[in-house]
Amino acid sequence: MNTTDSSQLEGDIYLPAPAITANAHIQEYDNLYQRSIADPQGFWADRANELEWFKKWDQVLDDSNPPFYQWFVGGRTNIVYNAIDRHLKTWRKNKLALIWEGEPGDVRTFSYFALNREVCKFSNVLRSMGVKQGDIVTIYMPRIPEQVIAMLACAKIGASHSVVYGGFSVEALAERIQDAQSRVLITADGGWLRGKTVALKQIADEAIARQATIESVIVIKRTGQEVRMEAGRDYWYHDLMALPIANPFCCTDELDAEHPLFVLYTSGTTGRPKGILHTHGGYMVYTYTTLKYVFDIKDDDRYWCAADPGWITGHSYIVYAPLLNGATMFLYEGAPSYPYPNRWWQMVEKYGITILYTAPTAIRGLMRFGDAWAKRHDLSSLRLLGSVGEPINPEAWRWYYSVIGRERCPIMDTWWQTETGGFMISPLPITPLKPGSATRPLFGIEADVVNDQGQPVPAGEEGYLVIKKPWPGMLRTILKDPERYKTQYWSKFGNMYLAGDSARKDKDGYIWVIGRIDDVIKVSGYRLGTAEVESALVSHPAVAEAAAIGLPHDLKGHAIYTYVILRAGHEKSEKLAEELRNHVAHEMGPIAKPEQITFMDSLPKTRSGKIMRRVLKARALGMPEGDISTLEE
Ligand code: PRX
């Protein structure tokens, strides 16, 4: 049992029910945590030994060139070998790997055997199109099985994927294609969302017109809507998969543990999105272990992570970790409240979902429709719930716990990032919970809250969230920009990883993440950079200068507010404000659409010309402006 004496804990404590903890993989935290910190390499080697390797590693961790750490050096593997191939040798061959439901209600299922067949066929198609190790293939798709298949097919042959979230739009897609220098793009005619189709192919065409690197486009027919197909460049997926080259036998490439697996772009403090690079070996061991321990994956689970495969949550905990654990996962294409606010609960009941992992924004969004929608459904199959993406407010936590979990299911509030690859701070099913806290660091993770000098702050005080030692799932670099990797994450405190979040630790050692301390805005849990929104705005001919900030929002957590200086000859008007909001949505995607545009004659700037977003924020919230000695308006 858990050695934490819950009677000693302070605050509002929720103890997991004995029925949940009885058979959990992990029965005890404190001792195992201490051991994992005393000997992290031993701990991770044991975890890696649960998986299969073509050749075992010579060295668990190479830390000779920090912060360019390498894991399982000399080992040979392929994440797809462990995610699919190894299960084919067992009874899991005929187990369901994926159950998928489209928004219109169509259902498709894939056993491990069937998933392997599709992946092999598509790997052969990609190979025949000249895709090889070292290439980066861009994937821009709705939430359909082929998205998962495409990612796995790339990994199987040692190509990297760069998945661009299907909710992003023209410029966001174009700049990611360009940075990755992708020659092949995999997309779809469209996808279903709230009863309408999204014009993915059309957006892709516009993006390709801005970036000349794409030579071939593979298009999945999902909605059947009319799309333009360019001869010699665009190919239908179903046509390619019917050719003899789409052979259902394909060897999984044997790769170095440090071979790149994927690039995933995410917003940072300044400038363009950064291509976060993850590799096969360490990421495989890390995502496999964290999902197994935190969501306590068992063979009879039906696990549903309701994120999009286009974000890190989907990469790690839809595509890779569930398959590595031989689990059955569920994937749903559409919106949570379509056609009615009980859509999710209907599917939990219909498929007997045992684990549901989602984001606070989705919980708040469903909560606002009232309890009745959930209460009409039998949700007794649920065993564990999860939350990710932003701090969960206690009100939403309690609703999730009582109305969805029926006071039986503990909530795993998992703190982590695109950069960390997997969960870092999270409860386990045995952990006494405090609503709003991600609780304590997982095994092998030394997390702390420090002041400007890098010293731990006293309990209850706010500080920087840092990770003191490398871990296998960590990013290896920023694509083509190792310097930025070094300065952004590892330079402030010497050799500690700077997460970019502020947090505090309470007397019990529980960590409470407060939010970003940089220019990243979390809108509905999606990570956006102020700089990206600003550059989308100034790409409009009427805009001379723009500033974007995030302000608190009941549903979205934060929403984007923008301040715009117009070019001479343009008049401020409601109509222009609306046009600018739509322009941002067209360039970046609907999630980036500003809540409000305020026209300004000047912006608060430092003498060196940097926009002081902190001052704009303070003014909007009616708060003190803080140190404004460098302000020159
Ligand atoms: O601010 C933290 C917040 O999300 C950021 C990472 O965003 P992204 O790379 O898009 O990854 C999101 C999914 C892993 C973090 O820096 N965040 C994520 N999870 C939590 C969280 N904040 C509080 N509590 C969480 N559980």
C-alpha cells in the first residue's frame, strides 16, 4: 500500500478507493521513488529491459556533452517493433489495437494484426515514393485511423514525422513544412467537425503554394468532398494502397536508439515555432513506462485519450504508449458536444471505456451543459480519469470527479510538455489527491521549484519549475537550432532544465503548477506563441504593429487579446477588427482567433523597442504595472 500517511497531509484530500488500488501496477511510491533517484540509470535500464531490442545498449546515459544527453547509447531498436511487431508473436495479435468512431457515427476497428497490415502496406508505399531514413514527412490530417497508420509507417522505415495539427491553417502549415524541408505531405480531403467538413486539402494546397519543398501529396478520402488533385503531385491513398507496391509485408528498420522519431513544432518564447526532436529509444522507454504506471494499463482496458494525435499528448498517449503497452485504444473524430452534449458519455457507455484522459477546457465545456447529460449514461466502466494541458480549476476537478467518475475514479492530473515527451509530475492510482495539484514527480524525475538563483524556495512560495536531471523521454534538441535548445532550456540555472512554468510546492511536497512565465499562451490547452499571433496580424496590409497577450477566460483558461497599430490610411472600425480576427484564423487556425482587437496609437515598449506585454496585461486586468523603469511609450 501507499506509505504516505494521508492523515498527515494538509488540505482537501481525496483517497483512491481500495478497489482501484488493489491491483495497481505500483503499490508504493516513497521507497521506489527514492531508489529511482539514487540510481536512475539502473531504474531506466530495468524499464528498458521490459521491451525488446535488436541489440542492447552499451551505456544507459551518455552525459559527456550536456545538455546533449543521449540514452541507451549503442542500443538498436525501433519503436514500431515494440508497439506492433512484438505483439504479433503473442495472443495480442488478434486483440483490438484501435476502435475508431467518426463524427457521423461510422465505426472502424483494427486488431494488432490488421493495424500491422495497414502500416506495412503504407510503409512500402512511402518507400516506393523515395521516402528514406533522415527524411521528415509532414502529416496534416483529421482524427482518423490513417493518421495513426501514417505516423507508424514513417517510424517503421526510419523516416521522421512532423504532424501538424488539423486545426492549424495555411501559414502555420507552410512554415512547418518549410522548416522540416518535407518533400512528402500526407493529408485528407477533409474531416468532420460539428457536422461540417473542414477543407484540409484546400488549406494544404494554399500552404504548398507558399513552400516549394513538397513534391508529392498523398490524400486520404474521408469526407468525399470535391478537391483539386494536381496531376503528377497528388495521389489518392486508396489508389496507392491498391497497387502491387503496397505489399503487406515490410521489415521494420533496425535503428540506433538515438535515431530521430519525430519533430513536433511547438510555440516558444519568441519567433517561429520550434521543432522539438524526439528519438526512438528513450522516448519509447519513457512513454511505455509512464502510461503503464500512471494509467495502470491492463490487458482488459479500453483506454481513451481524447486529445488530437497532432499534439504531443496524442503522439505519446494515443499513438505510441498504448500500443507499446499492448492496449486497446479508442479514437473519436469529432467534437465533444456533437450532435448533443452527451456524445462522449454515450461512447464511454457504448464501448465500455475504462480510462478517460482529457483536458480541463473540455471538462469545463461539457460541465456548462449541466449534469443531466452525463447522468443518463451508465459510466460504471470507468476506472481512472486523467487531465492535462493546463492547471485544472478545483471546480472542474470536482465535477469531473463526482459527475463523471461517480466518486469512484481518481483523477490523474499529469503535468508535462511537448519537450518532456511524457508525464513528469503526476499522481499514481494509489496517490492521495488534492484537486488542482499534479501531486509529485514520477520515478526518476527530480522536479523542484527554485528562485532566481536556482535555490529551492520555501514551501508555499512561487518559483520556477525545474527538472534537475536528464530523463529518457526528454527532447534531444530543437531541429536545426541546437544553440536555441541550449539557451532556452538549460542556460538559466547552469544544468537544470527550465520548464517555463511557475509553480509552488506545499508542505507535503505536492507541486501546484501555476502557469507559463514566458510568452506562451495556453488557449483551451493548446499552446500558442504571442509572436505567431502577432506575425499573423502584421501580415495583413492594414496592420503596422501588433501585440498579443493571454487573459483569463472561463472556458478556455486563457484567451488571446490583441493590440494593433494601423498603417496610415486605414481607419479603425468594427468591420476591420472582425476582418483581422478572421485573418488570424485563416493564417494560423481557428484556435488562434483573437477574442478581441483593440486599436492603439502606440504600444508600451522598452527603450530598446521590445513590446512590454506584461504592462498590457496589467492594464487589462487593472493590476499594478510593476517595474516600468524601462518603459518608453
Ligand atoms: O504550462 C504547462 C501546461 O502545458 C505546458 C506544456 O504545453 P504543451 O507542450 O502543449 O504540452 C501539453 C500537453 C502535455 C506546460 O508548460 N500544462 C500541461 N499539463 C499541465 C499543465 N499545467 C498544469 N497542470 C497540468 N497538468
